[in-house]
Amino acid sequence: MHIIPSHMKRDINTPTLEDSLKMYIEHSNIPLIIYLHGQDGTSDFGNHVVTLDYRGYGDSSGTPTVRGVVEDVVNLFKLIRNILPDNPITIWGHSMGTGVALLTIDYLLKNLKDYKQPSGLVLEAPFYDTIEGVKSYPLSRILKLNPFFMDAAMDALKNVSLDFPNHKLISTLPLPIVMLHAEDDLIIPYYHATLIEDYVKMHRNSSLPPVKLITIPKLARCGHNHIYSYPKFKQVVSTRYRDIHLYRYKHTIVLLILGSLVGIYLLISILFPLLLIIYPRIMNRIVFANFLTTFNNLRRPENLGLERVYNFYLDVEPGVRLGIWHFRSPLVQDQDFIDDDDYFSKHFLSQTDENGQLIPVILYMHGNAFDRAQSSRRELCSRLRDELKYHVFAFDYRGYGDSTSHPSERGLLKDSRTIYDFLYQFHNGRQRIYLHGHSLGSAVACQLAARLSDDESASLAGIVMEAPFINIQDALQTHWAALPFRWQPWFYYLTNRALKRSALKFDTKFHLSSVNCPVIILHADDDWIVPYRHGVHLVQTGIAIRQENRKNSKLPKFKIDMISFHKQGYGHRLIYTAPNLIQSLKRLTYDEDLSEET
């Protein structure tokens, strides 16, 4: 029998179950209940219900057996699934039907794997197992007065193979289960539900879907057969019924997400090595990531809330023009100007501090991806300018932001050197210039510092390397995105091969040995992009270099220290927010010892 929801009207011209299902269930998301010897109360809250009489019951022919009644339900399930292959189906059993429902689910999971399985199970007045059910049955309570009754009953159950191990099946079936039981049930007393609940707590794996018990209070007087008359039946059962389908939905979504991630991982594992073999210069795109942009109008920094910032451009070579921002020192008074030359003449060339000294300059070199307008970069530059009262220059390498051409290691170094020379020529080396590089920018800063140290006329005051890496090879191999692929045999060989083909080294450790100025390293121990061990390794290398320099009386200005940020959540990009950052950096400018941890 197909019982349709109470709000629908039945058409008498649907003689078969197949016709009825096809007519009334139009979508694959409409749930359906297979009811095993119970009432049709659930149709009141909008469900399609299919009920049956097992063989030997009602007008069904045959002789009932455990195996036979399970087979009846399985055949009904298959019939419905052939018509509705994707609809959610809940099997609902009442009293003995709970045992049939559990055995049916167990059979379906083991033997009908090609069919979409039921989404959940509702057990109304379930019993613990066959023996406990017989013992607590009202008639048995009287017959138990006969000392031979229970032995005879157990033998009879064995002879007819009547075994419903409900408690064991409930603890193992991998789908959400809801139990309904009335406290005043005299046929299957309520203690069956508590026994099942206790057994489930002890034996059910926590990774399996939940088993919920809904207790119908004694005052409701629902007993064994009238739970559907409980005033809150619709509300309580509808909620739990929806929970079953919500769980299945969430479970499906999780599986889809996991499956998608595995698929993406396998696809990358196949395509990426092929790409590195066929087109090794793709490594340029990975390392520089200059295709990412902030989409800001870099010509107008005031639109980003920046005050006293001047945008200008500098030609490096034919076809290469760099976009640059000048964060004017607070010690400089704003004046009207006509062009770039007039601007620098009034705001940079002749400006001094309160002691008549030339105002120092910081040249900021950002990391890969995006441009000088990225929030962390512009906020760091503003803070350096405002708290140190220095001039700060931030620029985009070739291929970044509004700078033209394409990036390369050699190109980035040339861009940095050109801007340094531009600043240097204003006062012929009498003005202190510091380099501040972040991540990839720290490698550029170190390499530039090494080149400048070879030129005795270029007196570099010092460099700050924020989140630096040992070299680009180590940086790629310790990046969090490389973790899933490191174990694959192609990873190290092909990435190193591609780096060589792309002429990318960014070997900070190597160039550190040629630096002739104070160096400070800033690193957070929760940096997932460039792990903290890179900074530690570089400072240890620098200490060894300094000792060697002293022995050989060379590069006397070089010294190195490190400021570490422990468990403060700064990661790779937020060190600029550290309250004591500027105070620590001032020690570098005054050439003091920086040996401390914060």
C-alpha cells in the first residue's frame, strides 16, 4: 500500500504501486518511508509511506519465517528503487518490525551494493533481542511461573531460527538510527530502549552516524501501539527524521569534497610534473606570481587612505619603467611643485632633521605576488615613515603592479640597484640608506647588499631581512603547498631542474658572505610560507661568516642578529603589527647589539 501525504489527493486510477509511485513522487529529493507493520501517522507530516503485510499476514499468502519476511521487504525495496533510484528512503519498523528492519538493512548493505542504500532507520518500540523480547512479553510473564517454560521457549526459538540480534545490529549499522519508545509500553517495556542505549554506548564506533532515543513520557499514555497519537509526535519525529536526511546530506557533501580534493591532487600529481618537463620556465610564474594584483589605481595612493605619498616612475632600461611611491618623512614640510625634479628638489634633496643631519632613507622591497598597494606593505611603509621619521621608498619590480616588462632574478636585482643609485646620487653617499626586504624581497636585498659591498663608494647603512629564505630551492620545497608532493620521486628533481632552466637561485646564504653592513633578521616561528628554520639557519651562517671575517680582517662592518617572534600569530605577513618592532629596528640604525627574542 502507498499512503500519500495528507495534503495530497489520491487518484483512483493508479491500480499498482508502480503507477502510484510514478504519479505522486516527481523529484529525486522527495523522501519515502517503508513501513513495517505500523500505523500511517507519518503521512500527516508530509511523507510518502509504503506499507506491506509480510507473508502469512493479512491477505499475503505463505508461511512467515525470519528469512522470508526479510526477503519480502528486500523485494519491496528493490521494486521501489527500480522506480525511484535516487530518492531518500527511510525504513521504519514497529515492534517486531524493528527486528525485520534491522535484518533488512544488514542484508541490503551486504548484498545489494549496486542500489542506493537507505538513508536512515526509525525503530518504534524496539526490543533488545529475541530472548529478552520473549521474557518481557506479557503472556510470558505469566507462563514463566512454570519453571520449564523458558527452556522450552528457547528451544522452540532455536528450532524455528527466530533470532533478532537487534542490539548488535544497532551498534554496527553505518547509518543514522532513531528509536521511539513509550515509558508506559507494556508489550515491550521501556527498559529495552535503555538496554540498547547502554550497549550502543559501549560498542558503537564513534565515527559512525548517531543513534538517538526519543522517550515518549508516561503521562502521554501512548503505550505500545499509539505513539503516533502523542501530541508532539509530528514535531519530534519530523525533527529527527529531517536529522537523518540532513546527516546523509552532510555525509554526501563531505565525501564529494574529499573525493574532489583527491581528484585534484591526483590531477596535479600527473599534470604538474609533465608541465615542468615540457615547459620548465613555468617556474617563473610560480616563483614571482606577478599575475596576482590588487587592482588598485597605483597612480593615486591617496585613494587608499595614504597621506603624504608621492607616486613617480623611473626608467631602468628601454622597455622597463618602474612605479615607485615616496613616503615623505614627517620632518619634511610639504611644498608646491611643478614636476618630479622640482618635487625631489623641495622634498628630498635639501631636507635635514632637527640636528641638521640628512634624513635617512629606507628602500622597501616587497615579496612575490601583488604589488606595492597590498595592505601589509603600505601599512609597514607608513609605520616606518611615521615612527622612525625616515623617508621610505616602495617600488614594484618589473612585471609587478604598474611596472612594465617581465620579472627575472637578474631583472629584479637591476631594478633595485637602479633605484638605489637614484637615491644615492642625491647626496653622493652622505645619506644613510637602509634596505628592508620581505620574503623574496629579502633575497633581492641581500644580493644587492653583496654587490654594493664590492663598491667602496656605495656605503650601505644596513639591511633588514623579514621572513628570509636560505635559497629559492629550499623555499619551494618547504612551502606548505609542497607538503603533499614532497614524497613523490619526481618532485625534487623536476623542481630543481626547472629552477636551473629558469635561472632562478635567489641564494641568500651564498650572498650573505659578501655583505659588508649590519644585518637584522625578523622571523615568526608560526610562518607557514617560509618556515622559521630558514631565518635560524641564516643567522647561524652569518655568525660563522663574521667570525671568519674577523680572522681574515675583511668586511669589518658586517654583523648579524635576529629578532624572533614566538607564538604571537604574526605568521608570514603580520610582523609589521608587532608593538615593539620599530623600537627594535632603531637599534639597527644606531648600530647597537640586537641579540634578543620577543
